[in-house]
Amino acid sequence: MSNPAAPRPVTVVTGGSRGIGRAIAERLAADGHDLVITYRVGAAEAEAVAASLRERGAAVLVVQADLEVAEDAARIIPAALQHFGRITGLVNNAGITGMIGDFLDVDPEESRAVFAINDLAPIILSKQAIAHMSTAEGGAGGAIVNISSGAATSGAPNTYIPYAMSKAALDALTIGLAKEFGPAGVRVNTVSPGTTHTEIHAAAGRPNAPAERAGGIPMRRAGEPHEVAGAVSYLLSDDASYTSGAIVRVTGGG
Ligand SMILES: NC(=O)c1ccc[n+]([C@@H]2O[C@H](COP(=O)([O-])OP(=O)(O)OC[C@H]3O[C@@H](n4cnc5c(N)ncnc54)[C@H](OP(=O)(O)O)[C@@H]3O)[C@@H](O)[C@H]2O)c1
């Protein structure tokens, strides 16, 4: 942080136990944040991440929550506030794609889970975080970063159209919140990764998706989680003090 006398930022990262969320949490710890990370089933992974964050000097709270369940989503910000007394940032990172395939093979029940995790949970978390951070509510201001996807603008035909829809909706959350809460000291931005090396592709039934897609990416490779994390850290920092409603693509030019 640029001002060593300033209080440490306290940032909540959903899905911080693996992949992009882990890289975001590690980068934020290195940049002076205290952290709340959440996971659904990967307790051991989450505790390993927490240990690596503490090695970087961060105070850490780990919260188990299944973001498909609204009541679970609603527990995270209160737990963060109980533990740290305040929060300054939220990264809505946890997400699922559903199985890769053609639209006619989409299972609507799976789509329900995609929208619950990728959209409803960020609505719940953002509401609670903004109620705390908004200067209109007596808060000190803050920042939110939503992790969207390049799929939001490609539509992801033959791959996962409902996921693309869920991320387009998340982009609308960013734009609307940035406008509604700009006067209240809360900045809201999106980082949209392109295909990035994580386990999300195996969960979608295509573990080799990064290699398969590399030829169609202008930079001819998939991204690495740390390449997404830097953009998130910037948007949460004072360097981005006049940046809100932005959608930053980290897509290798795609
Ligand atoms: N990787 C890519 O190519 C790519 C591209 C564009 C956008 N994104 C977006 O980036 C974000 C992170 O993706 P990733 O690739 O890092 O995914 P990932 O490796 O599959 O990690 C997902 C994280 O979210 C958590 N999570 C999954 N389902 C959850 C649920 N129901 N409730 C609570 N937590 C849950 C996981 O915790 P558990 O392990 O405990 O389940 C894990 O920490 C997602 O929003 C994704 O859509 C990824």
C-alpha cells in the first residue's frame, strides 16, 4: 500500500481456495490486504491457501459456504464483519460453468445452479457489503470486483450459453452498482478473464480446454491465474480511485 499509516484493507474473496481466487488472494496478501476466503468443499485446500496468505503477513478468516444456497451466501459478510470489524473490498470470484456442450443438451437444473452461484450470490454479497461500505449508510467506502468472463460477450456457442448469460448479467450488476453507489464511495468493476489454466475446465468435462483453445487466442496461449490477479489488485487499490463501472478484459487479446 502506498500509505503505510493507512489501515490495512480487508477484502472478501469468494472461491479463494483454488484457481483464480487463490491467485487473487495471494496477490492481495502480498499487496497488504487482510483476507476472508471462502470455499464450498475444499477445506484442506482453503486452509493451505490461508497458511500461504499468513506467510505473506495477512490476517485471514476462512469461511465454508455453498453459494448455491442463498442462506450460505448471506453468512459470509456478517462473519467477515464479526471477525475483522470492517471490510473494504469484495471480490465475487466463485463460479461454475456447467458442462461444456451444445445448447440442446443443456440441463435447466444445472442452469439454475449456474445462475444461483454466478449471479444470485453476488447480489446477496454485494448488498451486504455495500450496506456496510456505503458512505450514505455511515460506512467508509470501498470497492467490489466481479469476476466475469469473455464468454459474456462471445455468447459461448456450442460451449456453455447459460454460463455466458450469467456472466453478462454479472457485468450488468457491475454497471448498475457503479452508477447507483458512485455517490456513496463504492467503486464497482469487472475483470473478465479469457480461458485460464485452472481446474474449472475439468469440472466442465474438458480438462484440455486451455490447450484446445490456444490457437484461437491472439496471444496463442491460455492465461495464468496470477495474470488475472494483478488486474483485481489494481482495481481494489487507490491507483484505481477514479475507475468504476469498468470491464477489464484479461483475455490475451481475444
Ligand atoms: N478458468 C477460466 O478459464 C475462467 C475464464 C473466465 C472466467 N473465469 C471465472 O473465474 C472465476 C474463478 O474460476 P476458476 O477457473 O478459478 O475456478 P475453479 O478453479 O473451479 O475454482 C472455483 C472456486 O470457486 C469455489 N466454488 C465453486 N462452486 C462453489 C459453490 N457452489 N459455492 C461456493 N464456492 C464454490 C471453489 O471451491 P471448492 O473447491 O471448495 O468447490 C473454488 O474455490 C469463476 O467465476 C469463473 O467463471 C474462469
